[in-house]
Amino acid sequence: MTFFPGLRRRYGDRIGSRMAFLLAVALLPLGAISVLQSHAVLREAEARSEAALTGETMRAAEHEVRLIQKAQGAAAALAEVVRPLLATGDACETALRDVKNASQGYAAIGFIDNDGQMTCSSIGRVIDFSGSDLTAAALKAGEPLLQINPKGQLSGKSVVVATNPVTDSSGRQLGVLAISLAHSALLGRDSAASQGQVPPVLMTFNGAGEILTSSVGFETGARLLPRDRALAALTGEARTLAFTAATESGAERVFSVVPIIAGRLYALGSWPAGGEAGLWVRALPSFALPSLMWLACLLVTWLAAERMMTQPIRRLRKAILEFAKGSRVVDPLDFADAPQEIRELAEAFARMTDTILHDEAELEDMVHQKEVLLREVHHRVKNNLQLIASIMNMQMRQARTPEAKGLMKGLQDRVMSLATIHRGLYQTTGLTDIRADELLSDIVRQVVNLATGPGRRIAVHTSFGDVRLTPDQAVPLALLLTEALTNVMKYAGAPAGETPRLDVSLRREESSMAVLDVTNSLGTEPPSAETTAMGTGLGAQLLAGFAQQIGGEVRIDKTETSHSLSVRFEIRPLADAEARNESAAEAAPADAP
């Protein structure tokens, strides 16, 4: 898990995974006991299967063993019978021929003297075996012997030769009596095949480890012998032996060795390991079943935890996240099948959401009431300022000098600009932010309407970006724009036949800066006496003061054809206004009389 932190966080930290881990630790002792018991049961089943295979080997080799034992017995009996008949010639051959015909399984029967000459045989002629290694071995052995000859000298086919020494009355060896059995006669139908089962590979071998018979042929049988055990090493056992070993090709097979005649004749049966007649239990390790049960317990525990705990918790978590993101549509959560603790947690969440929704509704009502009151205040201030402007207008009509009228006109414009600002606040504001494009557009329209008339037209072009300001910054900015418009429109003009142009823009720079530009075209005519009277220097002082309030600086550029004013300032975060509103709300009860 340390190499895959993401995977560990996704699965290792889950309730189901942790419960499964704890259960795995708790089941380890039981698992160890189960492995030991399973190993003992498998060993017992293996021993029983090996015993059954030994019996099957004996049943399968019954036909071959019976013929070979019969041939050995016949060889021993004929060794006694043929001794007095050796000098008779025809009588010896007749006796051997009668035995061969009566057996129907012997290929040939004959007496071979110590010189390797077959002088008496069932075929009626003398045959020289002096050059045969098998004959030499039989004469040298001095005891009954079983040998295999892949290509018999008489039949040219594979034969098994049973020999027995022939001695005279003094015990001197005269030669050996040999009975040859055809290999084809030894291959009978075994019991497994007769019962419709897969027959074993059956072989017989002598005490020297030489294969006498093979149900699959000598070449195939040799490839199916155990790789790490020679047949000669198995001939020393006087009891049955069963074991599993790999063949030359690497395949696992089960072998069973049954001694027919200890030290002289053995039967070998083999089956594929894990086959129907083999040790199928070896294909299943002793720890496999306990491990499967252990894994099944872990899986059931994990699924149960997922079903009863993880899934309800995941649904509850999703509902909590949706609520935290702002979704106020809380669907009823069905936790009827969940454990009691999770149901209680879901009920607590439902009560919490109801309380929060109720409190939010009350808070929205309070905010709405405060906003209505604030709008009403702005509306009344706007009405009072308009009333003051009307009174000033009446007073201005009674003024006798252009200077007085100019001063009254300038003051009236400033009062009307304040009224315009409060009308914009009434129409656009909430409690914390003001849209600058709506507020400044109204101010430009108001000032231009006051400055123009039937004899004077100005082409106004505005461009306001989406900038939101706090009320503390919006009011001085609006006053600054009003004063700037008043100043630039004093000298607004155009060549004959053209309309004066006024450009006003507010754009955002970078992320927290804004720039206000006011530009007008200059005319060729000198300003009037009223305009000259209005130039008292108060406008420049007001511009500097308003710019200082919003944290900016005024820059004025004048050319032969235009007059422009630019203010660059930093936009204050809306959170500052929210903090001031909260502070004011908290301090209000303490200041109340």
C-alpha cells in the first residue's frame, strides 16, 4: 500500500476494508488450524488413493502375471521332465510340442545345452543360440530367470523368455529349459477398460529392471517411466510401493509397483496425476480450501459493510456536500434499512438542515427589510436634494450679475449630481456593492441634459466595464465624474458645422485597478462671460479631494483639439463593505439611547 497512496486512500481507508482486515487477523489462527487439518485429510486421502491404485495395478496386471507365472512353473516342471528324454530325440520334441500346443500362449519351448545349442524343441530342429547374450546370461545365472527379447530369433517379434536350469542327478547343470511367450499374447483386456474407465499404463519388469511387457509399447512405455527413479532401484522392494514422480517429458504421474515374484517379477502401473484414476487430491493444495473460505469470509464482511454502512454513509455525505455547495432542495433520505446509528445521524442532519433553512429565511427577510429601508433613505435624500436644487434655481433667477448666476449654477449642478447619485443608489444598490455602469450612465445623462439645450448639442459616447464598487467608493467616484464632466463641458466645442464630442469610459486594468477617462473636443470660440465667472478653482480642488477619497490621482491632458481627464484607482474588495456593515450592525444597539 505504501507504493500506491492513491489506491490506499480509495480502498484501504474504507470501513469495509478495515473490518475485513481485522476479521482476517482474527481468523488467522483458525486458518492455520484448518490448513493443518486439511493437510492431514489430504495425506490420508492420498494414502487411500495409493492403496486403491496398488489394487488396480494388481487387477490390471493379473492377465500378464498369470501367464508369466504359468510359464515359469511350466519351465520348472519341464526341466524335470525333459532330463530323461534328452537321449530319446523324437520323444523329447514330441513332449515339448504337446505342451506348446496345449498352452496356446507359448511361442516356442526348447532345451538349450551349455554350448548354446537348442537340441530339443517344439519346432523340431536344432538352433544355434551360442551368440545370444540372453542365452549366455541364462546359462550363467544357474537359477530361474525372466528375460525380454525385443526381436526373438525364431518369431522375429518381441517375446518374454522364462528359463529354468536343467541338472542331472548329481546336480551338474546340463543346460536350461526355455519357454518363449509372445508379447502380444501377454496384453490382455484389463479391468479398468472393461468398466469404461481410463486404463492405466501397465508394464512388467524383471529383477534387473528390464521391461518385460508394456501396454503402450516399449518406446512409449520408456518415456512414461519416472525420471528420477530407475526400475532396478525398485526391484529391492518386497512390498507394494506407490509414489508420484515426473516423467522424462516433465508430466506428473502416479506410479504403483507390485512385486509378483520378489526379486524376479514386478508389475508397474501409472496414471496421470490428478486424473480420474490418479491422485486428484494432489491438484488441490492443503491450504487451498481454508484460503478460499478465508477469502469468502473477507468478501462477505466487505460486502456487508458496504451494504449496511458505506453506502448509507456515502449517500448521506453526498447530501451534506450538496447542501454545503448551496443547494437548498433537500430530498427526503430513506435510511430505513441502515443501522440505528446511521439513521440517527441522518435524522440529525435533517433537523440541522431544517434549522439552517429557517434561519436563512429569517436572515433573508431581515436583509430585504434593511435594503428596503436603505432604498427609502436614498429616495428621500434624492427628493430633498432635488428640492434644494429647485430652491437654488428660484434664487438663481433673482441674481443680477453673471458671476452670481455662474456660482449658483455650479452649486446647483453639484446638488443635482448628488441627487442623481442617490437616485442611482436607490435603483441599483444592495447593501454591499453597486454596479458602476448603471450609476455612471445615469450621471452622464443627467449632467449632459443639464448642460445642453436647444442651442447646444453634444455627441456623448460612453463605455463602462463591469465594475462593482462599494458605496464608500461609488459615491466619491460619482461626484468626481460629475465635477469632471462639468469642467470639461465648460470648454466643449467644435469647428463650425460640427457637433462637439464627449467620451466617457471606465475600464478595468489588471485584476484590482480601474481607470476613468473623460475627454471632450475643444471649440475655436472663446468661453462666454458666464463660463469665465464659473472658473473659481473650486472644481480642481473638488477633483483632487474626490480622487483622494477613492485612492487615485487626477491627470489632466490638454491639446489643441481636446481636453481629457483621467483617474486611475484601486478597486476596494467588496468584503470590506460587508465587514463594515457587520461592525455597524453589532455596534448599533450599544450606541442606541
